[in-house]
Amino acid sequence: MEELADGYSVTKEEMLWIRENYVPNAADWTNPLASPLLAPDLSGLPPALIITAEYDPLRDDGELYGKRLQEAGVPTKVSRYDGMLHDFPDMLEEPGNRALDEIASVLGAAFG
């Protein structure tokens, strides 16, 4: 978050504002229900697809979460889209469409 704090479609300040509004009680910020990355044990969770963007302040957290899920034995795929910003799937152009296709493919396989 520090490396990509400003200039990449969303800022660290915006991410902190979102956190403070999503979880207004600061004492809850470290609760694994609010931040699953902080859970001591991730085993038993369902399979996951984690999509990150190269220029996203949340990239490292997402990729670390994916790594921890994999280490816990949870089937997890982590896809980083190089050159992309946080909100790239909303742009409805390549590679945003590719990310949406990846999501649809994983959901289709999971739910048949």
C-alpha cells in the first residue's frame, strides 16, 4: 500500500476511508471476520480465485492472502494482471474482459 499509495486510480487515503466506513470501530480492524488475511487458520475455507492488479494498493495483501490459503491446503488460484489498476475489470475492455471471463470460468466450473 505504501509503494502504490498515490497516482494509481485509488489511493491509500481512499482505502483507509473505505476501511473506516466498512468497519467503523478501529478495535475490529484486526478481527479476521473483517480482515480474513489475519485469521490464524485458513484451512477448511472454500476454493478461491484471487485477482490482483499490478498497480493496486491492495495487490500485496491479496497475493499474500492467496499464498496463505494455498499453504493451508485451500485450492486457490492467484492471477495478477500486469499493467492494470485496481478497478480494471470495470473498464469493459481488455484485459478487464479477460478477468471477467476468468471469474465466469471458475464460477461455472464450481457450480456446474
